[in-house]
Amino acid sequence: MFTEYTNLPDNSRVWIYQADRAFTANEIEKITEKAIDFINQWTRHGDDLKGSFTIKYNQFLVLAVDESFNNVSGCSIDSSVRFVQALEKELKVDLMDKMNVTFKDNENINLVKLSDFQRFAKEQKVTSQTIVFNNMVQTKKELENNWEIPAKESWHKRFLV
């Protein structure tokens, strides 16, 4: 059951999928249409899930579920992964590579391989103050408060000089 993202409670569970490139306006329309359709049929053992999505910076797809309505199950998570994989195939975009790291350079979003991020940290092109995207956040509240943070406050800090 689709609901507007802004209507979900702060403790809603989120999954962040970062694209290896920015989405086009047409792709955002397609993602929106397909995400609403998917969420409207998303269930847990036959019970509706109250969910939503948002797209951040034209590059991050965030799926969210209000677990105070119904908890997700392994099967419902699997179905969301299949949905994301279908998007990847249709849009020819990578949304699942966990070895990519994103960070801001002023207002630019940069996506690099983890090995490149480590090298940038050694070369001090990335510093403790660099804003990174912590895609490991688990709730809507964490997404809003702890997703874009200085590298020194995230798991990325292990690579800093």
C-alpha cells in the first residue's frame, strides 16, 4: 500500500540504492511509476505493507516501509531486491554495487570505487570534513539526520589519514 514518503513515521525502515550515474528526468518518471506499482502490491505473507520511496539527488533510490503497520519479512525484502534488479536491467544502471562510495565535492555528487576513495583519502583529496553518504542508515530518521555526514563521523573514517 503506497503512501507519500513524508507521511511515513521516523522509525520506518529504509533501504538505499545508489546509482552509478544520475537518473534522467524520463528515468525518474519511469522509476516513480514502477515504484508506486510495486509498493501497491508489496506484501508480507499476503498482508499489505505500508511503504513508499523517494529519490535523492537524482541518484539515490530509497525504499521505505512503516514497520509499525506490518513488519517486512525475508520474502518481502527479496521481492524488493527483485524490483530493484528489474530497474537496473531496464535502465541499464547499477544500483547494487556496495563497493561504490559516494561523497560530495561542494554540491557535486561523486561516486567512486572503494579503492579510489581509499586512495583519495591517502592523498587527502578526501578529508575528515568531506561529506559522505552513509548508505548503512536503517530508518527514515537516520536518513534525514545521519545520511549526509562528515567522513570523520561515518564508517568511512577508517580510511582517513
